[in-house]
Amino acid sequence: MISIYQLKPRFQNLLRPLVQRLYDKGITANQVTVAACLVSLLVGAIVVAGLPHYAVFALIPLWMIVRMALNAIDGMLAREFGQQSRLGAYLNELTDVIADSALFLPFALITGVSPALVVLVTLLAVISEYAGVLGTMVGAARRYDGPMGKSDRAFVFGVLGAGVAAGLLAPTWINLVLIVVSALLVYTVVNRVRQGLASISEPTH
């Protein structure tokens, strides 16, 4: 299945000059990782505090773009400048699900939107990332298979945030999108498990 994650190499090439400058200034991958999580929590809190003025949801798509860049930057700093560490691995996985939750859950406070659906998507997002990480426990690589990976979720919720801020999305449509996202997340979990198992059962030459 196609995922936005597959566009990551091109995105990284655009960011490489900035990554070099950050490294030259002594910025570490772990600092970028933690900073992205903290700002995500702040953005989520600002959105909640700004209700019932839905225009504040415009912060979510704006931050999603920056956050996707920061997620690529921390990985590049780690891999290309020898900053990979066990702590970094923990931070990378934990902060991603924390940040996702902070940015998704405010949608549950929109009048007419099903809180249960928002919570379900948030929970399935966490489970899908857990399924990806579990690949390393069975001798496979960390799985990023779609169709609803981290970048895809960021895109969907960025569009939802923009639509809410502009007053273009009725709650019924948001609920419908959440149902579709939930189904795609379930498929993503299954796909990551299946692909992880397949990768370790392939014969080696």
C-alpha cells in the first residue's frame, strides 16, 4: 500500500543543508526530538484553551508541517552524524505517540464530533506504532508499512484541522473520516505484523 512515508527520501534531501547547519551549531538529535514533542503538547493545549473558537485549529496543520520536518531532521542527525543511541531510540518512539495524542485528542471537543471515534483513532495510532516496533523483537526491522503511518496521520489531521478552522467541515464528515482512518489503522497494524513476519521467513542467499 502507498504511504506518504515513501516520499521521505526526497523530503530529507531538501532538509540536508539545514541539518548540516544544526549539527555545526551543536544541536543534537535528542534535543530536536524532545523539542518537537514539547511543542506538540503546547499546540494541543493552546487549541483546547482556545475553544470554542475553532479558528485555533489552524495551528494544527501549520505545526504538522514543521513537526514532520523535525521528525526527519532528528533521524538524519542521528544516522548521518553518529548520534544514534539507545536513549534516542526510546525518545523517538515515545515522543511520537505522545505528540500524536496531544494533537488528535482536541478534536474530541468539537461539537458533534464523536469523542469515542477520536479516542479510538488515537489508541489505534499508538497500537500501530507498537506493531511497528515489535518487528525488532522478532528479528525483523522496525516496520513503517502503511497505509496509515505517522506521516499519513499527520496529513489527515492537518487537513481536518484546516477544514475545522475554516468552517468547511461538518461534524458528520469529520466522523466519517475518523471511521475510515480507524479502518486503515487496523489494516496498518495487520500489515506491519504480516510484513514483519514475512521479512524474517524469506530465505537468505
